Amino acid sequence: MIVHPPPQLRLGSLDMAELVVPNDLRSAKAPESLILGELERNGYDGDSIFGLKLALEEAMTNAVKHGNRGDPTKHITVRYRITPDRAVIMVADEGPGFAPECVPDPTSDENIERPNGRGIMLMQCYMSRVCYNACGNEVWLVKDRADPSNPCCEGRLTAG
């Protein structure tokens, strides 16, 4: 399927695989397995795969719980393209969306004990770029192979 990512990602048109899964966390594992297999086949290292897996899990969890609000009649759409140079993943829910810029910084003193915003922070740390559509119900995750880690994570987050 030919897809036009948000212009700020500067990716041009992409031919992406698409999966539509029911809105539950168990079903969300199907795209993850396929994408992780593609990453391995394209030679991504363990740290990159770990970061992509974590970012994808966060995006899927947010779609199920926050976007679709656990509604079993809704679905999640996942599109992806994995090449040796770049991984591009899009996760969309059927919810009303949100304004990511309004999510409080989870590392500030007043928010340190609040659970909100940590998944977004993790996605931003492990990906080269994270972008949302205008209404906030679609997230784009981009990992450039030449970008081994995002400087915001150095010394704070590791694969284990």
C-alpha cells in the first residue's frame, strides 16, 4: 500500500505493509512479531531491536487503552516498512486523538510520581523521529539505522 507519511518526516511516498488488528493487547502482539522478524532479517542489532520493540509496545498500548479506550468494537491499524537503512512504523487508533504537546514532562519534579507521559518519552528516546498526525490518533515511529541511539537516553535507558 502506498502511503504518504507526514511531510515533516521528509520520507516521501512509501510502500508499506498494513495490518488491522482488534483493539486488545493480545492481538497487538501479531504486528510486533512480524516487525521484529523483519528487523532481524534486515540485520538490525539487538539494541536497535530492543528500542523498536519497546517503542512499538508503547504505541500499541496507548492505542488500545487511551486512543480506543479499551473499546472491543474498535481496531488498530499498523503500517510498516523495514529496510536495511530505516524502519518506519505507523500505529493508528479510531479514537478522537490527543495533543502530544500538552502531555506533561514526566521527568519534571512535579510529575515524577505521575504515570502519564512515560511511554511517549520512551518512544522519543529510542526512535530517531516520532511524529503524530494533526488530530493525534496516529503516531509515526522512524528509526534510522545510522542513528544508534538518541542522545536524550544516553546513560538513562539501556537494553538490560
